[in-house]
Amino acid sequence: MGQIQPPPPEDKGAAGYPMLMSALAGMELLGYLLMPNDDLFDGTGQSDNAYFSNYWNHYFAAEEPKYKGLSETFRSLIRNGLAHTFLTKHGIVVTKGTNRKIIVNATQKELHVDASVFCQELVDSYTRYVRPIVDGTATGAATTPERMQMKLDSVEAEYAKKSKNLFDTLAKTKARFNDITPSMAQNTSYHPPEINTAMNVSASFSSQPMSRIIVSSVFTAQTEPVIFKKQKPKNSDERK
């Protein structure tokens, strides 16, 4: 971070890195949901760059054409660094409160990004280009709400499969978890959180099985969200 502490008179934490981590992860998810094909989610990570670039080049950079071509730079030097080590790579300066758009200094090999401005630009790009697709009011869109829902279901299915495999492995070593009392094991039930493309809304654990998926209007709770209905599974095996 350029400044770890927020400038006076602000008294809230800078949190520039967490803001960028959330925004860039959300951009990657949106990039997959907006892919103009019926491909299922690739959980291997080999397609992540394509997902990220799709949103960056076709939606995020639509408002700022000069941002085109920076997709790989942001994903490699900022997103990957923060996600894996909580450090940006060399030449990246993250600030807050400057009100400046992205600055690239090729001579000094530096890239400056204001976390607040960047996140607001992401919100603006979603509101202008993605929200109409979700609403079904966009003309000439590259995808449809139904295809986006199918893809979001695909993400959930992939993660559910990985989760089941890991918990099956834990079940084989349950003797290691004797500190969990029978009452806890019997009374505690886990249900997956509602999947939300909101950048600043944390996923919450629901006491009821997931029956809907929410796509926030502008990543905030200021307006009513659009709800994509999910079909109830025919039997318990389909929930696995």
C-alpha cells in the first residue's frame, strides 16, 4: 500500500489490498458468467485468465478504452500476488483517497491504482453493462440471464463436488475429531451460502437449504436484488 494509514481526518482502516482482492475475484466470476458459450465451469484454474480477461476487456474497459491491454498485468501482478501471498508484485503502488484513475508509468515500470476508484469503476461497469443483461432489457447482449444462471449453477456444482470429496476424506479420519461432542454433530447443520456477485456483501450462512441465487443490482443493498429461481432437486442424490 502506498499509505498504510488513511489520511486525516479519516479514521477507518485503509483496507486497500482486501478491496482489490474482492474486486478482482468478483471480476473473474463475472467474466465466467458472461462468457458467450455454454461451457461448464473449469475448476482446474486453467481458464481463469480467460474469464478475467473477458470481463476486463469487454465490460470494465468499455468505459475506459485505455484500460484495454492491462488485463494480464492486473491479474498477474496484483490479483495473483494478493491472492497467494497478500503482496503485490514489484512496481505496483496501491493507494486510497487520491481520486485518480489507473496510472501506468512504463518508463519507471510502475502502476498506480487507487482502490476506492477502482472498485467504483467496477460497480459502474456492472451497473451499465451487466445489470441490463440480468434484467433482460439489454439489446444485442452476448449472453442471457438463463445462460448466466446455468453457469452459476455450474460453479456451485463444481465447488459442491470438491467439498464433498474433502469431507469424505475427513470422515475416514473422524477419530481425530473426538473433541466434537455428539450433540454438536447431531444439531449442527451446514448449508451453502447464497452465492452473490456483490463485491462488498459477505456471503452468509443460511439456516435453510439454498433455494435461490442472488445477483445484486449494483453490488450493494441499496436496491432490490434480482433473484434467479433454482429448481428443487428431484431427490437427495442430486444435491450431492
